[in-house]
Amino acid sequence: MIRGYFYQPNSSRVQEAIARLNDSHIAVYADDECVCESSVETLQVSAHLPGQASELTFTDGARFVPLDVAHRWSFQSGKSSLLAKLESNLVLIVCALVATPVLLYALLFKLVPGIAVTAVQTVPDAVVEQMGQQSMALIERTVLLPSDLSEKEQAAVEQLWLDTVSQLDLSAQKYRVDVYRSEHFGANAFALPHGQVVVTDELARLLADNPDALRAILLHEIGHVERMHSVRLASQAAVASIAIAMLVGDMDIVAEVVLGSGSALLDLQFSQNMEWEADNYALAQLHRLGYSGEHFAQALESLAELGEEHEQSWLKYLSTHPSLQERIEHARSYTPSP
Amino acid sequence: MDSTSTTTAAEPGSQSTPSQLLFTGNGKEYFGIWIVNLLLTLVTLGIYSAWATVRTKQYFYGHTLLDGHRFDYLATPIQILKGRLLAVGLFVIYSMISSYFPLVGAMMAFALALLVPWMINQGLKFSMRMTRYRNIRFAFRGSYGEAMVNFVVLPFVSIFTLYLLMPWVLKRIDAYIHSNIRYGDKPVQVQLQGKEYYAAALLVMLLGILMMMLLGLAFSLVGGININPDELGAVNFGMFLIVPLYLFVISALQGIYQALIRNHILNNAQIDEVAEFKSTLAPQRYALILATNAAAIVLTAGLAFPWAKVRKVRALAEATQVVLLPGADQVLDTAQQAESSFAEEAANVFDVDISLT
Ligand SMILES: [Zn+2]
């Protein structure tokens, strides 16, 4: 005899009731009157949750909920209690505590980048071309202005670029350079996935007397294009956001911020690795073409001197490039692997 | 537990005594559920997340008791999984396109804005249909046009008023959501006042400005001590301090606003002949709970999440009373189809916020 509530089908009416179980037959009585009976095979039994009685749902939608919150039915399948057992098993909880961060790390920092790198190889050239052109259109509209450099200065950059590209046996059709003025970027250069490299006025002026240093910077940017870094970043971001969307489901703002900063960290690490890759590409090509890492080091030093003035903000910590000092030392000590 | 009143709810005296909403779950049990959910979700690369969602909701709904009867969450994992896979699939396509083709992506964002009202309506409909109290399911009937006006057009227009219209828009949104909810065949009615929203927004803004100034002062003092330190050290220190502090302050402000608005909505809502609501959530207490929750979650690298969630839900329940009226026994369930969780999942994945305060 089990005391509980009887809920009538499709109605908010509730009755206090008693359930009697005989072998495989159950009958529910309210006020000494049988309100519902059924064989147990046709019953639906709710999932096994801690602190919640297992309720019975009859075929017509009526329900019986025992008063005792710990009540379980003898005919309930053992399957549903498995999870509840796992959830209250101390050993398993401790194991889960250890395994979860490890798995999370493996997933976000190994599997996601792995998938992203594989995905990159399947991206067709036409897509890369479109991606580059559309990004450039957006950047140009928002933060770039026509160059202030004289024709001669611009021609010097152009000539240096053509020399470098032809020395590398790269297609001059794909690889092109453009000079823009930009307050947003300062002295800088960046590469777009389809082979367009943008050099700012400030950078061109800064290294006007040291073309070999500028060449080193250009090689670094070509390295980004050759290794398809933008495409990788984009595919990384896409894969990571899918992973997070799958994992998070419905968490609240705090969890989102924690995971969000995790993925920002991931982006950061990923792009730092890319900077090293582009550096190494530039250094290897410099050596192959008969220049030395010293030129790259000089270029970085000029940038470092410039940076002293306005990059003191502590947000610099989060910048995508590794510390300039480290990179300068790396450039000086670089020896090409055979 | 006050469990006997419903069976004799026909007697007139019962309408004056409010029933306390109870939450009977605890952090220890939920921690077990949470960590197992997380582990299985990771092991199955996200597939289990559907089962995890259902189990978590069942735990929280089933431990929420009104008048001795619990709430039920009715969605099945397969339903959630189907909707989630479809939504994530679409999101993959969307994010691929917008990262590879930024211009096309911008146009798609516009198309998405047209889908937002639909997602919100369908998402609310699904989550209402999946909620049951005493064999009666909740329902939601909103129209696309009204949702479009409230969720897309008015917020956009309010930008041009320097957000001065925003509290009024938020009032309209809450009124839209709540007055379209039904409990069985009985509609919910709300009478909301714009001035309450303006008062809450003003208070939160002033407090926010005050906090920013205090924080700024504190940081300049800290910065002053490390005049020329090892650069990285100072930076790390700042980073580790600023994120929890930011979350702490934001959560506290959020708590104040939510408490004020929640009290206002519930105290002015009723289901005809069925129930009246009372919410007495103290803003400063709720702010403290949310802020310390956020701090605890950050400081324990997420481990405090189950404890924090239970604490929040319990505080909300404790502050809620419902007066059940005699008609509570005569509600009939209505048929409304809502088999797909797609819209709700899509709203989640695309970060369209639907919250019932
Ligand atoms: Zn670079």
C-alpha cells in the first residue's frame, strides 16, 4: 500500500490516493473508490532522480506520484537507476573531477586545432580568394586610408616585393603588395589569405633606409600566406565555436565568460604559434636567398623602439605576437636546419 | 510541506493563504549529476549533452514544489538532440560562411534578424509545452508580428534615442512574453509599469558608474605601488584580479535589476481564477548571492557551479508565494503541438536571449 497523489488526465484535479500492487497489477484508490487500474507492463515509470519519487503514468495520461520521495517501484527497470548510482558514487565523482579537465584540454587544445588543420586542406582556392577579398574590402572601408608616400617611395616597396617574390619562385599574380596609410595599425604589415600583403606608410618610412629589413618583414607576411594561417584561424574559430556550442548547451553568463576566456586563450596560443611559424619561414628564406636573420632582427628592433612610446598598456599582454625581445634573440641565433 | 489543501481546494477559505514555493534539491546531489553529465558529454563529443540537459531540467523542475505538487519537465533527450544537431549544423554553415566570406556573412546576419522573432516564439512555445504542473502543460501563443516589433524593431529604434527608450522596450518585451503564456486553457495576465523599469535601470546605472569609479580608483592605487615592476608580474596580477572583479560587479548589478523586475512582474501577474503571485526578492540579497556565486565559480575554476546554481534557485523559490484560487482545480489541458526543440536550440546557439527573468 503506497500513499501518494493521483492526477486525473488532462485536468488540474488532484486526489490523495493509495496504490495497491499485486504481482503485475496495480490499482489506485481515492476515497475508497478505485479510480484507475492497470497491469504494470503498460505503465510508464519516470526516470530515477535523487530526492524524487518515481511516478507512474497510465496510458490515458493519469499519473500517480508517491508521497515518499525515495520511493522506487519493484518493477522499475534497473537501467534507469544506473545513472543515479553513478552520480552518487564518490570514487566515480573523483575520477570525473580529474578526467574532465584533461578531456576538456584535449578536446579544445588538441582535437579542435587538429580538425581545424585538416579542414583547411579541404578549403578550395576559390574560397580562400573570396575570403581574402571580402576581408580586405571590410578592412579597407574601416581602417585604411590612401597612402601619403611619394610615387618613388611606393615604387621602392613595390620593386622590393617583386624581387622577393620572383626570388622565391612564387606567382606574381597571386602575391601582391599594397601600401596604405592607417592610424589604426601604426607601423605594421599584414597578410590576407589570398596573397595580398598590406604595408603601412609608417612601416615603409621606418625601414626606408634598410630595405633588407623590410624584405625580412615581407617574408614573414608571405610565410603567413604560404602556411594558410588566416584560413586556419578561421576554421579554428568555427570548430571551437561548434565545440563550445555543443558543450555548453544551456549555461549561464558566468560559465560562458569562463569558457569564452578559455577559447580566447586558445586563439591566443594558436596565433602565437603562427607567429613563430611565420618567423621561421622568413628566417629560412632569408638564409636561402643569402641574407641573414640579422636583417629580421634589425626590423624587429626598429619596431620595438617605436613600440616603447605607445604600447605601454598592460593589454599588450594579450597581444597576438610573442614578445619582440624573444623574437629578436631567436632571429639572431637562428641556424637553418639541413 | 503543505500537502493537503489542494484536495479540498473547493472550500473558499483556501484562497487567502498563499503557498510557499519550495525548492528541495541540494548542491551535493546536483554536483554528482553535473560532473557525470560533463564527463559523459566530453566522452561522447557532445552527443550526451541532450541527455544532460533533460536530466538537469528534470532535477530542478522536480525539486520545485508548489502546494506539495512538483513541476515536471517533459522533453525527451532525442527531441533535444534532434533540435540541437540541426541548430548546430546551421550554426556551422553560418560561422563558416561568415568567417570565410565576411561580406556574405554580414548579409546573413540581416537575414537572421528576420528569423529572430520566429526563434523566440517557437523557443518559448517549446519550453512552455515541456513544463507541466498537476497534469496541465503551460503554453505560449505569440505572434510573429508582435515579436518582430518587440524584439527587433523597437530595440533597434531605441539605439537612435541613445537607449532612452530601452527600459520601455524591456517592459514591452516582458509584457509580451508573460501575457502570452497560458496555464492549460487559462491565460496569464500582467499589468506592467514603465516607470518601474526606468527606476530599476536608473538605479543600476548609477550604481554601475559608482562601482566603475571605485574600481578605477583602486586600480590606480595598485598601479601606483608597482611603479616599475617586472612588467609581466604586474600584468598577470592585473589580469587575475580584473576578470573576477568584473564578473563580481556585473553579477551584483544584474542581481539588483533582476530582483526589482522579477518582483514587479510577479506581483502584477495572475492567472484568472487560478493563481496570484507574490515575489519578495530583496535586491541587495539577490545581488550578493549572484556576485558571490560568480566569484566562487571563477575562484574554483567552475567547480562551484552546482552549488551556486542551487543556491540561486533556492533563493528565488524562497522569495515566491502563490495564492491558489478555487479555480485551480478546474483547469483543462489544451492541445498545442510543439514536438521540435529546434527553435529553442537555435536561439541558444545563436545567442538569442529568451529568459523568463
Ligand atoms: Zn605575423
